[in-house]
Amino acid sequence: MKPLRVAWGILAAFTVIRLVVAATTGIVEDEAYYWTWSQRLAAGYYDHPPGIAWAIALSARLLGATSLGVRAGPILLGSLGVAALARYAKDPVLFVLLVGSIPLFTLGGVLATPDAPMLAGWALALSGALGNRWWIAGLGAGIAGLSKYTGWGLWPLLFLAAPGRWRDMIPGFLLTVVVLAPNLLWNAGHDWVSVRFQLNHGLGGEGATSHAAPGPLGALELLGAQVGLAGPLLFGAAVAAWWVGRSSLRPGRFTPERLGWWTSLPVVVFFSLAATLARSEPNWVAPAWLGVALALSGAAGRLRRAAWMAVGTGLVLSSLVVLHLYRPLVDIDGDPTARLGVGRDLAESVQAWGIEPVYTERYQEAALI
């Protein structure tokens, strides 16, 4: 059996597992918030582009307002993006196992958040670039940017990875602009409120989580979170791959390893620097791990063995994460899994008051109710 078919089979198994987890766990407040968006589809919203709302609407209209209905669309889109990129990985089986075993993607790959369609578009764009089909890269970059503003930074990375192909990129770049046009026009008509919110939120300013710049400790905190969310062995293998691939700084042959380098290390560096200005969120670095998996899939020697070891430890850690969802293993302050499914309890409690309307201080509670 061809390695690509094996890889797709493994990806299908991961997808089924995620759909089962999605159907058997309650949604969190942000998912409820994005579901409310899907009830009133628009070209933009206050703090994000509309991609996640459209993805939720795609499956919720078919499966109803259930956990699976909210999550199935984003999950399937993510799997399709990984399937497209696996075709160009040097070792598609290793690539799919690396992506599927990352603890960050184990839970993040189930939740219906803007990261899901953004990562799907990001993966599709990388596949288009490697296949020299720049219109596919443009479509993928458009989907990524229409899902999360992080996606707007993809084209500069593609250019740095393959500067000699800039003429071929022009049609794809123009297609990206066309795909993004509805959100650009929406922002232009709303004082760029969504873009300004995210710039302030991510780089420190009005609306930032904390007005005090975290400084170097912020960067260290972000990197420490990546060690835990990606797994220590994968993080170590990534650092080794970045060092080995440092020749990518110079123009050279366009390979999956080179593209993986340019779409991973710069992302980590950018958000590490941003973390010195404002409090960061670990999931912002998520696109980098697609690039890491792509680069490691073509590794040789000790680095290849390290990649396979990272798969093993990642699968163990991811299995523990899933087990913790259903039967908590340890008490964790602020455990995000403890918030799964609290919406029904909250709504029933509010309903028992017999008072309408009910006002809340945060959108999270309002969405859950």
C-alpha cells in the first residue's frame, strides 16, 4: 500500500476520534459565542473574521445545535487541509502522525474556534505552494485570513521561502485579495474595528489583556507553553530542525523542508516578540507546528529518530488529555476542560429565576445561556 494512502487512513482514524470526542463533550463559552455568530452570518464580527461562523453554520444547519453540529464543520475542514498537505510531505505517514499526536491539536482540533478553519486554509496554502499551484495557495491563504488575522501573514512567508517564484505567486495573491474582499469591505465600513481590536490585543494597546508589557518573561512564558502543548520531544526536535535548516536563510531549492522552516520559526519568533508587549495566548503559535511537522517529515538520521520518538510521546500525552476530558486525572487550577458543558447548567439555573431579560457582564455567559 502506498504511504500516502496509509497516511490518509491514519488521518481518517484521527478524524473519527475527534468527531466522537466532539459529540460526547459539551461546548465551551467561546464555541457558544461563535455559534451565535452562525445564526446571523455576516462578513465580519467585532473580534474576528467570519470564517468560524461560516464553518459552524455549514455543519449546524445539517446536524442541529448540538456539540457535534457546532464542531463537525471545523473538524472536517481541518482534516481536509492536512490531507492536502500530506501529499507533498517527504514521509506522509510521519507527517500525519506528527500533526495528529500534538497535544495542542488534540483538544484544539476538536473545538470550534477560529484556529480550526485558519489551520485548514494554512495547510491548503502550503500544499498549493509545494505543488506549484499558486491559485490553490491563494485560495488557502484567503481561507486562513478569512478565519483569523494571523493568516494575513502567510504570503510574506511564502515569498521568503520561494523568492524566485514571485511572478508565479501574483495570480494566487490576487485570488487571496478577492477571497478576503468581503471582510476587508466590512472592516472598512466599521472603522476597522476587528483589525484594531486584534492589533491591540496582540501587540499591547487599548483593549489588551494587560496594559503592562510582560517583557522577556512574556516570551519565556509563551515558549514554555509550547513545550507543554507540543510535547518536550517535539519542541526539541523542532529546535534541532531549525538549526539544521538555517541554510534556508539563503536562497535555495524550494523543498518541503525549506517551506516548513520558513512557516514555523518566523511564526514562533514573531509571537515571542509580541509576547513581550502584551500577554499572549499559546494557540497563536499553532500554525508553526504544521511547518515543523512538514520539515521533520523529511528529516534523516538522528533527527528522524527524534521525530518518531516525538510521535510516541505525543500520542501518550494526547491520550492522557482525552482521558482527562472524561475522567479528570489531576486537579488543575483554571482547568479549561472543567468548563466543557457548563452551559446547560448555567442556562437551567438562569431559567429557574423566571426573570427576563437577563443581562451579563461578559459575552461568554450570554452565549452559553
